[in-house]
Amino acid sequence: MSDCLFCKIVAGDLPASLVHETGNTLAFRDISPKAPVHVLVIPKAHYANVAELGAADPALAGDVLATAAAVAEKEGVRDTFRLVFNTGAAMGQTVFHVHAHVLGGGRTGFGEV
């Protein structure tokens, strides 16, 4: 999608602080972190949210989870991290390209459960 912020990052048209990349996924630091470790994991293909991704391409959804685990390992939070997917504006989604927040290293700004 030409107007999607994350698609522009995937295309290399916008800069990002890359943490990890695979053939199908990209992970980069959040520009407004809510925890000491706050990395976004996205599929390179555009899907609006996690429900759409899961229904259309379960294997790619698995790749996103595997990348999130690799990021947690790289960032030193493998045993103590949170993985958050927001779906819909009412739940805090602001970029409508599915993305997982990998949060760790202390309390987060997402509300504790």
C-alpha cells in the first residue's frame, strides 16, 4: 500500500532502526517506546491487523511470532517480555499494518495484566 507507513519502511523509503530481518518479516525499534525494550515486528506483506493476517496466511503469522521470539532473545528479554497486537483504533492501533510490540526490560506503558 503506497500510503502505509510500515510498507514505506519495508520498501526502504523511510528510515527505521532495524533490529532483525527475515525474508518475510522486519523488526525495528518503536519511535515512542513504552518500555526499555520496545521493538515492532511486522510482516513485509501488508495486512491491516492480526485477525486479517491469521485468516489469510497462518504461516506468515507464525513467522511474525518466530521473529518476535528472536528479537526477545537478541534484546536480552527472552524469559520476561510481553507481546502485544492492537486491532482497531478503539484498542490503540494507529498504523493499520499488522505489527506486534515486543516489550521488556521493565514495566510497560500498556497497562499491566
